[in-house]
Amino acid sequence: MDTLVEPFQYGFFRHAIEVATVAGALCGLVGVYVVLRGMSYIGHGLSHAIFGGAVASYVTKINFYVGAGLWGIVSALLINKVARRRTIGADAAIGVVTTASFAVGLALISRFGGFTRNFEAALFGNVLGVTATDVWVVVGVALFAAAVVFFCYRELLFTTFDPEVAEISGVKTGRFDALLAVTLAATITATMNVLGVTLIAATLVIPAVTARLLTNRFALMLGLSVGLGAVCGFVGVYGSYYLNISSGASVVLTGVLLFAIAFVASGPTRVLPSGLRSESDVDSVPLPREPSRSV
């Protein structure tokens, strides 16, 4: 028993497992909308965009969360704005905005230097180096994301599955798309120090996809994804202590293992890879009957 609780004797480990658990749940919550909208690439792309903001914050000596957060929000809104033009797809918008932002970060590194010592932590995360401030930031963003989903549940659901009908019905789809983009940017900014640029996308996608394999009900998918994300964070960090491997990689590998189990258990024709398209989905998803016209 002493061996099992040994890691919790260290303050840095307690911070690490707390922030990883909350970050996993947060990514699981936001990731559901990313996956169902067919924009799994946005997590990868936006994390690269925010990397540019992280470097800019370091060079200008601005607080990381302020500088990178504002940079990420602007990048997310630009992606949303460009993607809404019918002639340009969301994937193309993500490619243009995020690669440009990442290039700015690399240019600043080559011009001013200094950030190179933090380069590996920014790319791969440093969950064992998080502070109490990092924990509270992740908790704060998690509460914000939960509030967005709670108060805008029907509108986000409607715009996710049938944006054209939602627009006709009076839902301001552009407003809710922008709100979701800001929430995603805040999520990535808050979890970058924990997971790193290269692993955030996986943490956003894997819990949501695993939950999608297990259910056809949207509300249940949200709950499962949050729970799976939290489990990945907790088990991944805890296991990394004994396996002596990177905590971020351990979190992702835990998620992959859960996905593999769900994939085998769900059978070959359990669900379609994205969206809710089968005949049974009409009854299994609580689509709003009367979306608010005052939104």
C-alpha cells in the first residue's frame, strides 16, 4: 500500500495529477464538439497557432496566459471567420492561419533566441513542472467551458448537427461558432503547459471518439467523454511515475488503450465515424424542437 501512495507524498506530483485530471476532463468536454463537427484537425492546428503566441509572450515579457490566450482567441476567430466563407473549407482556413502563426513563433525564436530552453516543454508539455497557478487556470477554464455548454446546450447542439436549419430557425450560428472557437482556444492555452503542442490534439479527440463508439446519445456522449478524459489524465500521470516515461505521452497512450478496448467491444458496425447519421439517431439525440429566436 505504501508503494501505491508513494507518489502522492510529493507536492509536484499532486499538482501534476490534479491538473492532468481536470485538463483531461476539459479536453473531453470540448472535444465532443470538435469531433462531431468533423474538425479534429483544429486542435492540432490551433495548438500550433498558440505556440506562436507563447513565443511572442516570452519575447515581449508578457504573462503567458494573457499573451498566448489573446493570440489563440484571435487565431480561433480568424479560422472561424475564414471557414464561414463558402469558397474556403474549414481545413484550409486552419492550415493558413495556424501555419502562419507557428511560423511567426519560429521566426521569433531564430531572431531573439532565449526561448529555446523552453522549446521542448512547449512542444511536449511539462506536467511535473506545473504550479498551483497552472492548476487554478485549468480549473477556471474548465468551469468556463462547463458554463458555456450548460447555458448554450441546445444552441450548440443545433448548430453542430444542422447549422443551416439552425440559421433559418433564428439561432445566431455565427455567434455560437465564435463562442465555441474562443472556448477551444482557452482550453488549448490552459492545457499547453500540461500536454504540449504535439499532444493536445490527441487529448481533444481520443476521449470524444471513444465515447462516440459507446453511445448514440449526445448527452451521454458528453458525460462519457468528460469521464474518459479525466481517467486518461489521472491514470496516465500515475502510471508515468512507475513506468518512468513522459507524463504527456502516458496520458495519450492511456487514451489509445481505452479507445482500442471500446473499438473491440463496440463491434464493427456499432456507429459511424462522425456525426449522428443512422435512422435510430433521430430518436436518440435530443435535438431542440424550438430553438430560441432571441439568441
